[in-house]
Amino acid sequence: MNNNRFASQKNALVNFQTKSMVGKGVDRTEAWATTYTEWVFIRPISASEIIKSNREEMAVTHRVKMDYRSGITRALKIVWGSREFDIESVININESNREIEILATEIL
């Protein structure tokens, strides 16, 4: 039995990746590695929708819903096929640890 609350809505298997430094000395570079792989519901937000937060504006392009998982933060990025998304906000819906809504911006 599938325990995913969005099983009937899931439309994407995505990777959540974290950044680390690899190499030594002057050869150190940033690298991204998959931390989690999850089925999620992802949908675009209208291009005109702007979220204002603390006097900063961010043009959020996608909304992602998934079952609760600890460790999902803005430090991660989402990879869906060849597309990449910066996580702008992670919302624990009703603070119930059952569902997360992520607001993300596609990296172009």
C-alpha cells in the first residue's frame, strides 16, 4: 500500500540535492549530491504571482506539495529531470508534520 498522501496527484519524482565542497586546495569546487528522492505534486504558478517577504521580492515559479519529511530546507535544491529549482520557502502545513508545501523558483 502506498502511504504517500498525494499518490493520486503525484506527477514528479524529484531529487533534493545538497551542496558540498569537493577537492583540495585551489582545486576545491562546489558539487551537488542527491540527499532525498521523493514523489511530489508540482505545478507552475502564474508568472505574475509575486510573493513579498521582509521587503524582498521573489518570483516564485512553482508550488510543490509532498508528505512531511524532516530536513527539507532552503539549503537544498530540487532537480526534476533536467530542470532545477531553488527552494524559497518550506511550509509545514498546520504544523502537523504531515504535509509540506514548497515554494520554488526555477533556475534558468
